[in-house]
Amino acid sequence: MSRRKSYSDTYTGKADKNIRDILESNNDEDSVRRLKKLLLKVINNELTPRQKEIIMLYYFKGVDTVEIARQLEISPQAVSAVMSRARIRMYKVMQYYFR
């Protein structure tokens, strides 16, 4: 089976937009600051080292999935899978705080 030569970085969904909105918000409102702080705490304490590395590259450094895959020497599909699992984990942990 031959490897796919090209891959499109089209990983944009509602979860992706929501996370980007939170992290990129310049709103100095107390609730937004607390949400950013909580999100960073979840990323640092609840994700695996690989998930944390990929999430940090994608959301904080602005690196797309194709470039992350090249840097980590894995497939872009693997990057997307790790990001999906990380987002699920982040939302599960954050739900605990918002009950």
C-alpha cells in the first residue's frame, strides 16, 4: 500500500474554533482569564506528554498539522488522532469544573 503524498490541513471544527477563541481572546474579563487559566492547567496536568506537545505546537505556536507531523516524524493523520483524543480529554476534565 503506497503512502499518501499530500495531506490537507483542514482540521477546523467547532471544538477547534472554540479553543482558539478562548486562547486568542483579548478580553480582560475575569471569567475569560479564569477559563484560560483552567484550560492551561488541564493541558499541563491532564494530557499525555505527546498530547501536550501537539496541542502546544498547534494552538500556541500556530504550527499546522502537516508541519507538526514532519517535526515529530509521524503521519498527519496520527497528529489529528492525538489532537482529537486530547480535546476529548480536555472537555471531560473541564466539564467537572462547570457542573
